[in-house]
Amino acid sequence: AAIVASHYHPDFIINVKETGHILLVDYSNIDDLAVTDIGAAK
């Protein structure tokens, strides 16, 4: 897995290689995280 933070927006990009998913986590509201799941090509 890899976690990359944005320098311009309150976002983390998480690449989970074992599952083939990429997660975009918006932490602008820390009490209600918004997680977007992006399917990746294998």
C-alpha cells in the first residue's frame, strides 16, 4: 500500500495494490471523512 498527500487540497490518495483499489480520502471535515473508491486496472 502507498499513501500520498496532496500539497494543494485536503486529500490523501491511498493505493492498495493487493485489492486493486485506489482510495481518495477527503479530510476537510475530519469528523466525516469522504472516501471515494476508484477501481484500478490489474
